[in-house]
Amino acid sequence: MADVNNPGLNLLFLRDEELRQGIELLFFAYRDFTAEPDAILAKYDFGRAHHRVIYFTGRSPGMTVGELLGILRITKQSLSRVLGQLLKQGFIQQKTGSRDRRQRLLYLTEKGAELERQLSAEQRARIARAYRAAGAQAVEGFRKVMLGIIGREEDRRRFASKAGAAPGIAKPGQGTGTQG
Amino acid sequence: MADVNNPGLNLLFLRDEELRQGIELLFFAYRDFTAEPDAILAKYDFGRAHHRVIYFTGRSPGMTVGELLGILRITKQSLSRVLGQLLKQGFIQQKTGSRDRRQRLLYLTEKGAELERQLSAEQRARIARAYRAAGAQAVEGFRKVMLGIIGREEDRRRFASKAGAAPGIAKPGQGTGTQG
DNA sequence: TTGTTTACGTCAGCCATGTTGACATTTATG
DNA sequence: CATAAATGTCAACATGGCTGACGTAAACAA
């Protein structure tokens, strides 16, 4: 293909095989990453869309509907369907913004928070296992590459090193183990 | 939140933050990773499901329907819909297996191969950019972590170190499929 | 104050893609 | 020869994207 005719690329050893493996790593990892929560959600008659709303609401309590739409990159009509269900069933509550009373700030209820913990516990455990097995240095590489894949600086900002002194993390073998 | 009032949880807080960032890296990376191909596919009235079939058929020419189902982890009825369209429109062709004539081995047509190149070019470029920006060592870490996230050894095998291998490897599932 | 824009909600319908269940055909295999 | 396997197909249903149109309340600018 084109790569073969482009000597510049070859210098970087970014061979087609390597790049395709990257593509497939994303596919398989994401496929498996979402499988467990899906099973839990089914018990509540919820789907992946509900999970995302619950997750990001738990992550950033007080977030506006518009901000959530910006993260999910779906239409308000799509969001409305799942958000409406979560509100009606008491997993999420809205509060009118005090600074701007047009805004509806989103919060998990206690019930919602419990489901959130249950769902993300599975995913955190999976990530923890992978991090532990790979080692701290690999985790740093993982972060770098993933940040490179994310398209918008606006989205990357969310990952700005809060771990500024982060190196004290999970080494292979031990781990803190207490986190569910 | 409760964390703030709980002294001695600092290590755990960092760890939870780190794990959640991992969750979000997967979400954002996958979201952006699929966005560009989706736009191209729309022109053909195809969706992400078509892309997956085209991609994996191109990756492993001669693969059986059953093997593809195993990779995608969807039902044969779901696959049948998109595969049928791709066959009818001449993007994919099937050949009866020579070893086992019940099997239908999948191949891209030239038309299909061209679409495949167009689609994966976007994704390969994205991965290439990320790899280049992160550096070789980071890529190694990325691979390690991603492999840890993938659940089944069976799937991980596909990534067995072809590290020093020559370019242009094809991994025909098994059958030579010389039958017409 | 008034007019416009913004943030959010909602109704209605369409489409893609996943699911289950039932059944048919061809071929391999014990 | 009987059974199992690989594949295909029909039908019905659910989820969660989408567009388009329209409504309300609040903020903001002229």
C-alpha cells in the first residue's frame, strides 16, 4: 500500500502490522471492557447509555445537561430518553442552577450512587488488574498513547496530571488491593 | 465527598482517580477512534457493523463465518444482515471451503479491499500519530495494558509478538479455500 | 423594556444493529 | 444411516442513535 512507497514512514517502524494491532487492541479491549457492566445493567432494564450517564454524573456531580451532552456527543433527544428514565426511577436528580437558573445540574441520588459503584467496580477491577500486571511504567505509556488517540485538546485536559507526583502507584505484585 | 473527611485514604484516592482515568481514556479514545470511519461509511449507507466485517475479513482472508462470529461476539442473525448486504453489493465474496464444504470462507473483493483501505487508513493514521508522539517505549506499555484488559487468552494470542517479523504477514485462518 | 439567544424539554418518526426463537439445507462424521 | 455441525433465513422485538419541529423559562443585549 501507500506506506510501502513512503520511505519516511518506514524510518519510524510504524509498520502496517503494528498499526493494525493497535486498531484491534482498541476493538477487543473495548468489547471486553463493556461486557460485564452490560450484564448488570440488564437486571435493571438499563443499557450502556444509562451507564454512561450514571458514570459521568457520578464523576462530576453538578454537571449541566449541556456539559454531559458535550462529553457523550449525542443529541439531547437521545440523552433525554435515558436521562428521563433515570430521573423518574430516582437514580439521578436535577437541581436548578443558582448562577444560571436555566441550567439543570445533575447529581446521583444515593440509589444512583450505589448502582454507579456496582458498575464501575467491575471496570475499575479490570483496569486495576491490567495496570498491576503491566507495571507503572507501562501504565504511563498507556496513558500517553491513549491521550494521543483522543482527538480534542478539550477532552485531553481532563487527564491533566492530577497525579503530578503520581509515581507512587501500584507496582506489580502488591497493589493496594483494598479498592473494589 | 466522603474521601475528604477520611484521613488515610489518600493512597486509595489516588488509586481510584487513576483507575477512573483509565476508564475514561478507554471511553474517549474509542469514541474518537470510531468517529471518522463512521462518516465515510455513511456515504455508502453502511454502519459500524459493516466496518467491522470488512476490517476483519481484510485482516484474515479466508476466515469462516463462524470465526468471524467468534471475534465479533454477536449472533449469526445480526451478522447475517450486514454480511448479506456486503455480499449483494459486491464488497465481500464467499468461497466454499475445500477442506470442509459446509464452510463459507470470506474474502474482500477488490471493491471491498478499496473501501477497507479507505476506512482503516483513517484509523491507522490516528494510531500512527499517537504512537509517534508517545514513543516506542510508551507503545510497549500501551500494548501491555491493553492486553491485560482483554479478557480471553484466545483473543490475546492474536497479538503474540510479531515484533521482529517481516511486513506483510497474513494469517489465513486455516483453509486454503481454493474452491470457487 | 423589548427582542433575541441560550438551556433545556418533548413529541414524533426513522434507522441501525443488537437480541431470541424456530426451522431448513448441506455436509461431515461416528 | 443417524446425528451433529456450519450456515442461512424468517419473524418479532428492544435499544439507542438520528432529524425535525415546537415550547418554555431565563439570560442578555440593544
